[in-house]
Amino acid sequence: MISQLYAVGIDLGTTHCAMASLELELQANGVAAAEAPKPVVVPVPQVIAPGEVETRSLLPSFLYIPHASELPPHALALPWPDHPTEFAVGEVARALGVKSALRLVSSAKSWLCSAGVDRRAPILPAAASGDVPKLSPRDASVRYLEHLRHAWDHAHPEAPIAEQIVTLAVPASFDPAARELTAEAARLAGLGHAVLLEEPQSALYSWLSTSGEQFREQVKSGDMILVVDVGGGTADFSVIAVREDAGELALERVAVGEHILLGGDNMDLALAHMLKGQLEQQGHVLDPVQLATLTQAARAAKEELLGKNDVSVVPVVIPGRGSKLIGGSLKVELTRSDLERVLLDGFFPSAAADSRPQARSRAGLTQLGLPYAHDPAMTRHLAAFLSKHAAAFGEEPEADGSPTIGHPTAILFNGGVFKSSLLRERVLVSLNGWLEAAGAEPVRVLQGEDLDLGVAKGAAYYGYVRAGHGIRIRGGTAMAYYVGVESAMPAVPGLPPPLTAVCLAPFGLEEGSHADMPAAEFGLVVGEPVRFRFFGSSTRRDDQAGTALDFWEPEELLPLQDIEVTLSAEQHSPGETVIVRLQAGVTEVGTLQLEAVARSSGERWKVEFDTRDNSP
């Protein structure tokens, strides 16, 4: 008997969500058919205006919390029963948020990876007044995923998504806490046993799916593929090496950059402020609502100019103040020359290979918010990434100790920003200039299928790969992970005890495997509040589980979220120190686990990576 099973891929993006699927034929023995079908986009019904529903390929990652009397009954009705009325998701949320930004939740994905806040706490919308209900970054993610689940189940009542192979794409730079919270959001949304996949890998899987067996004609053993992914809110860089294994090509992710909060939204805001200056020269003063409307209009004008080479100017119109909506409209123009000046000079300026992102001095007091990138220059962020990870390319430092850069041989663009050939070309000009100066060949461009939807399609294709077909990208953990161990020493005023960083999981530890820890023993404090300090390193590639570091350079280890927890002391006195050994591993889902095992009794304490306390 032949049954049908779908591989579903979900891109939970900062500004848009997308879903794709492919159908797998499962024989009676459960083995997938050998011929890979192509992923297809799953349309998502959504309210686009009160009382109006359309099906679109992208679901904007916005959630709006309307006032109780703001919308008429059934204004948010959707094709499935039990649709929410206390909030709106998608296109209508973005539109309503233009008029009332204090009720709009945006960038939940970025908040989800911000270690500076409690990601389970109701903190969004961040600037909302006290009468606006709030929700946590995790719960906002649950709402988006629930909408996608309903969209799938409505279209496939015979194949609920919880029973399918579901892959959720996340930034490669997500820390263990952000990964755990994303996996938890997927479970709470009813997606079943969803696994996590790095977005740059997902983009490459999409390219593999599109290329089929012809991909072997485009890449060869020894190639280093640079994936540059710039979406609406974030930028991510990764490197995937092409190697030879038993006569066949194999792919391995060898480097991952930091999570950079910089993308198309920054560009839209920059254009809006440029146009705002022109309006002010005409004697107009814009209020916050008009500026938000101008930002959305600037985005639309930008996309039209970048998508149509024969258009040189696009009019931008926003409502004026008061009741005179038509006659009082404010008009300005976005020209191609202004667009190129703002985007190229501001976000993709010419930069030297040794340039680095510029830091600005900060005010003593700041609003609580996301850790946005200080420097908008994408080219400087890319130069820093290639220098920091030069060793992953096999490059040695210069004889005089000066930094060098890694030499990619191919590049894959991903993200809606790169729908513009102008911006792709600027990246290529900068990158190839650096390579030419280093005596290396220019990069080859791998053509992606869909810059907006490639991550969702690649995540769906990964379900086919997990069934044992196609070529799998070996990756594992994007960092080596460490836990801080406090040294025993006499008390000295003003001097904290020295900290040793012990490697828990080496770089590249594969999903579903455990690191073999040596027989080192530690003291675990139970029954009272304690704090665990964690670190990650994307450059210390040779440390093994159990490696202890007494000293490290600041750029070698990145502090991760501390975890405050009270571990159970059922068989011990509060504050007792229990002798334990540590066991670490990566789950099949892609989250990191750490357990402490008592030497004498075998008791186990699991240290969760997803919370600041041990509350459920």
C-alpha cells in the first residue's frame, strides 16, 4: 500500500514567513521514493484589510493587537474555524500598525535571540502603553506558526501538518537558548516534532533542488561557497566547503557569522528619512504616523525602482494631517539617483579588505530594545567575517602578523534585498577586489531560484534529504560551546574567583550525538539559586569536549545568556555541593543539552538553555 507524506519547510522570517512543501511517496516499508520532487510554495490565506481575505505566498511577520472597539465584528475572520479576534497576523497587522505603531508587534524573531531580555516575558509591543495587552517573543512566534498550521491543515485536511516531516529554518547564528525557544514555539503551535535547519544551509538546499544533478557541473571539490543572506531585518554569512568523500562530492558548513540586525528595513527607514528631509524643505512637518506611512511608501517605491530598469522616478504620496485627506496629501519623488546614493553609499560602500564595522560612542542611558548593528555598511561586516574566519578557508596569517581574509570561490545570494542586481553587483565588486589584491580568482555566482522563498523551499527539500536521498550538508553546531567553572581560591576584596571555560560541545557536533567528556569531575551546587555562565566560539575549531581554557582573547569566546536556576535537592541539603560529571549532546531537533550526573548516586540534573529561571 502506498501512502502520501509531505515534507514541509517553514521560514520564520524577521519580516515575512513562508511555507513550502514537497510530496514524498512512501512505500509500505517506509522508504521514500528515489526521485526528488520539486518543492512548491504553500499559499497562505490572510486578512489583508478588515473583512477582506486573500491568499499570498508570504505572511508578513507582524502581529497587531486592536482596541476592543477598533474593528467591526468578523473583521478578522479567516477560512478556518476558531480564528483569533484578539489579534491580527500578517498583511492586515502591518497595515493597521502604520496607524497605531504602539499596538504592533514586529521583529519577534530578533527579540527571540536577544539575550538581554526575558524571552518568555510579555514585553511586546516594546513601546506599548499600559492598556495594551502584551505577549512574549516566544508567544508571538507561536502565533505566526499557528497561522501557518491552520493554513496548511485547511488546505490538506487529510494530512495534518503535525503528522508530516516539518523543518523550521533558523539563523545559523542563533544561540542555544534561541534554538530551544524556537523549537518550543513550534511544539506549542502544533507543528509536531519539527527539526531546525540553518537558513544559509536551507538556501543552498534550495539551490541543490533547483540544480538537480547538474550541481556537480557548477561546483567541484575544493570549492568554498560563501552564502550571503540579507533579508528584511537581519544579515547572516556562512561558508560551506565542497569536499570529496569516497569519490563523491560532499558539503560541509565550516563557518558561521554573527547575528547582525541589519537588512532591508534599515534601507527603507533611511530612504524615508531622506524623503522626510525633502518634505521639510517644502515646509511640511511629519508626525510619527506619517513617518511610518512614508517608510512603507518608500519601501514600495524602492522595490519598483530596483525591479524596473526603465523607471527613473517614482512618486511617493502620503496623507496629510486632518480631514482634508485628498487635497492635503503630501507628495515627493524618489529618484533612481537618490536611491542608489542612499543604498550604495550608506549600506554597500566601497571598503578595503581590512576594514571593520565602525563603533559609535553610546549614550549613558538608552531605551531597552534590540541590539541593532551600529554600522550600516554591509561590506565592512562582510570583510570582518572573511577575516575572522580565514582559518576556515585554510588561509594562514601574513608573515608580519597582519590579518588576511578567506578566499571563497563561489557565492550564493539569498534574501529579498538581493533581488536588486545593483546590490548584488556592489557586493561582487567589493569581494572580487579583495580577492584580486590577494592573488585569488574571482568568485562564481550560483544562481538561486527564489530570493524570497528559497529558505522555505530548501527547508522542505531537507525533508527529502532526511529520508536518505540527495546530498546532505554536514554542519552540526555552529559554535563550540563552553561552561564557566569557578576556581577555588581564598577570598580577596574586589577580586572575583578566576573562571575556567570548559568545552561542552566541539564545533560541528552533529545532531543526535553526544560529546565524549573526559572523566573530569566538578562540584554542582543544588537546592539554592545559582548562575551558569556559557560561552560560544566560532573560531576555536580544534577544541574537544573537556578542553579547559584558563585564558582566552576577548574575541575568541562570546558570552552567551547566563542561566539562573535552582536545581532540585530532594536527596540533599540546600546549598550542598554534589560531585558530578558533565554530559553534553545535540538533540535530533538541533538543540543543545547539558546534564550533570552525580558520581555516587547517578542522579541527573538537566540544565535548560531556554530560560533565566526554572519556571515552566
